[in-house]
Amino acid sequence: MPHTSKTPAEAVEHYRGRTVRLLSCVTSVHVVVRAYHLSDVPHELELADTAKMRGGPLSIDVAEEYEVRQGADGWHVEILGYLYAIGYEGRELVSYHWHPSGSSPITWPHMHVGANIQVGDRWLGKVHLPTGAVGLERVVAMAIAELGAKPLRDDWERLIGEAAIR
Amino acid sequence: MATRTDNEIRELSPEEWDQRVDEQARKRLGMSGEEFERRLNAGEIDIDDSPDVTRVAMMLPLHATHK
């Protein structure tokens, strides 16, 4: 169940706070957002630049589209699209995409792997590997727990757990 | 290891955001933000063409409006 707030502005504040705390587990690069205002147009949040993570040649890039919606219990932020990419030695290792609008026929959440493997006349790296919706917290957790990125704060597990609740 | 503070959030005005899109399009793709948006919307560029294309496309404010 998503976190709900009394006003749209509170919902955005909660979402932004959650996201920057999560990102502060692995990078000190600042977060850039379009100034929030009531709008039918979705908003953007992203890392200012691809960020190197501590503990090896790993990097992370993040962009999200979101909008504020009103439910029966109050206002909440809904993620409408995302890009979460992990790089290794300057090349994309794995990326999670969801861009359900626009001209692409691939409207479902998917991932790309940076594998230089040919499958017939296709390269595996160009294949859209289907996924469910992926949360940023899972990507941050994977970077730390499985890829060896060194967390920048010692409460990272708590923050990931909190972010998973939304 | 000390627990550090949260990352900074920088709010950009719509004009500043447009400028950022343009800068990123030129840096990553070698074209203006305006040209990139036009070619993306015309179907000349696929959002999954490359990691850089996807990254810049995600910045376009109208990208997710065609719901």
C-alpha cells in the first residue's frame, strides 16, 4: 500500500525524501528535479549525472517519471516510468527500463544486459528481457549486496527496507 | 563509518530543465534537444537505440503524456 499524504506537495516531499535517502546509500551526486507544480504532465527526477559508486569500477544512473494521484486515503506519488542502469568499467552492465508511452512498442518493464552475445541476427544486449516493475530500492540493494558497491552510510539496509514499503 | 546526510536536491525551472535536456542531448548524442525530441517523436529514433538515447528520452517532460 503506498504512503499517502494530505496534500500533493506533501506527497512529492515524501517521494523526494525517500529517493534521495536511497540514493545517498551509494552516491553523493545530487538529484535534479523539475520544480513541482500542479500539472497534468508527469514530472521528472534524476541523478544529475552517472555516478561512480565506491568499491570498484561500478556506476549507477537513475531517472524516474512520476505523477501525484489522489486516492481514497489521500495523495501519493505514482512512478510512471524509470531508467535504472548499473555500469561496470564505463560500460552498461545491466539496465532496467520502463517507458510505457511514446513511440516504442515496448511498453512493459524490461531489462537490458550488456552481453556481447549474438542470438541469430540479434545481439542479446538489444533484446528487451521482460521483468515486472522494479523498484529503485532493489537496484540499490543489488549494487551493494551482490555487485560489491560499498555503501556510503551504515543505515543502508534500513533505508532500503523503508523504501520498499513506499 | 559515519552515517552521512542525504543528497542535495536541486529544483530546476522549466527553462532550466529544457537547457539541461539540450546539454545532455548534445553531450550524449551530438544533437540539440529540440532535434532529438523531434526525431524521437517522428519515430526516426527508437528509445532503446542506445543507453544514451534512453537516458535523454527519459528527460523529456512530455515523454509520458501519451497515456
